[in-house]
Amino acid sequence: MSDPHDSTDPTDTGGTDGDDRPRDPTLRRPDGGTDVLKEGRDAELDRSPLQQWAADSIQNPERVYRALFYVAAIFFLFTTLFPFYWLLMVALTPEGQLQDIVFTPNGFNPGAFVEVFEVIPFHWYMFNSFVIALGSTAVVLIVGSLAGYAFGRLEFPGRTPLMLLVLVISFFPPAAFFIPLNDLFNTSFFLLEPITGDGTLYNTPFAMVTPLSAIFMPLAIFILTTFYSQIPDGLEDAARVEGTTRLGALFRVIIPLSAPGVATAGVLTFIAVYNEFFFSFLMTDGQPENWAPILEGMLAYQGQYEVLYHLMAAASIIGVIPVAILVVIAQEKIVSGLTAGALKE
């Protein structure tokens, strides 16, 4: 006999299924029905592979980072290293067999790296480019350091408009300066006759160092201004108390503490001038004794009736070696200089 005070519905199973397992009330249908959803993986919606990968990536972000790293690495290897690999294949292939190259050289001719110096004095072209790049870098760092110190650490009227003017000039196309500079450098000055013979700057390193230094000066000023302005005033004041001048404080305190910025400006200027061709091609006659740059030497393997592509490729690889060595030596300074200011302490 049932208790009359018992309000339990006899049809209620007490929250259990037929197999005496507790029923999860959350598995009931929203409309109040008695059907239950499937448990585990059967309850998930059908997803496409891309949607499933995105869901897994949200739960495990390292998969996304790993995938992006592989994509970036493959893109870098293909766009940066593959051209050098192809240059090496062309350089090692003997003359007249370049049409059969796929991914390996058609033959093996390492003597091309020696022949480049026998056909023309290619080492003189490299020396000319190195001297011009080194001279331009020295001018840019000296003048840029003085200007960066003035813009970054001194207060004077019109500082901001003058800095903006320097940056605006850097956006002018270099070709716009060629006609007046070419006319100037081909004008004879009697004061230069004892030095150059004809009194002009044509076929001299000054005709390339001067415009190239001016072209890359604004970038160096901007980089050095940013670094010099971050040096605490107390360090410079301490040097001034010891008796040094502002110029002495610049070269003894400010520049050493801003070594990453100085290295960045110097390396970027050196690489750009070393690879420059436009002004060098128009300011010289292409002869190595007249300070023709390295790109003029590479074009010298192109004759009237034939082009020595394997020697041009070998010369290109040899010409990259000095820049590669410079970047390897200064890579830590360059990275720290380019990333400076990204984090605030």
C-alpha cells in the first residue's frame, strides 16, 4: 500500500534510466521531450577539416605558432636563399651549357671563381666600391652624429620643423638631383686642377661619396636622434663636470652608449652605397682606374657578341661576400638597434 502523504509520481523513475543509471537532466531536449542527446564525440557538430583545425588551434595555440614559423621559414628560404642557389648553379655550369640547368649544374666548373679575376681586374672594382662605401659611411656617421645630437639633446627654436624638413628631403627621388650634380661635377675649377688634372670631379670618388652621403644622411639622422635622446642627461652632465666639452661628451659618452644605433645606421648606409649603381654609372666612365664600382665590373662580362653568364654569376657571389661578413659581425648590434624602443621598462 502506498503512503497517501507521499507526493511522488508513480510514473517518475526517480531520475534514473531503465538500467538504473542516473540520468543527466542537462541531456533533455530544450522543448521538454524525453529524448536525450548523444554523449561524447557524437554530440559534436560535423566540422570541416579547416574548422576542426581552427578549433584545435584555439585550444592549443602552439600549433598556430609552429605553422606560422614553418610558413615564414619556407617563404624566406624560397625568396632569399633560392636566388643565391641559382647563382651558384649558373656559376658552376660551364659556358655554353646553361640551357640544360634544372636544379643541378650541367657539369662542374669551379674555375669560374678564379676566371673572374683573369678576364677583368674584378678585384679593383670591389676595392672601389668598398672605399666609396666606407667613405660615405664615415661622412654619414660623423655629420649624422652631430645633427642627431643637436636634434635629440638640444633645445632650439624651429627644431621640429627643421627635423621634418630633413625627413621630407629624404623622400625626393635621387634621379631629381642628377642633372644639377652632373653639371656641377663636370665643371672645371682651377683649384682642383693640381688634384684631378682637368679640374672636374668626374671620375673621382668625390662625385659619388658626396651625393650618396646626402641621400642616406636623413635616415642616419633620424636613427641617431632617437638613440641620443634616450641617454640620461645625468651621464652627460657628469662628463661635463669632469671638464669635457659637448663634443667630447658626444664621442666619449653618447656614441658609446648608443652603439646599436650607430652600428645600424653605419651598416645600412654601407650596404646601400656598396650596392648603389645609378650615380656610380653616371659619374664614371666604367674603368676600374677611374673608381668604377662593382656593378660596372659585373657588366664588363657582357660583350658585344656574347655574355659570360657563368662569370657574372660567380662575380655576383664574390661581391656579396664582404657584405655578408659585415652583417654576420654586426648582426647583434643591428637587431638590437632596429628593435630598440619596442619595449618600455
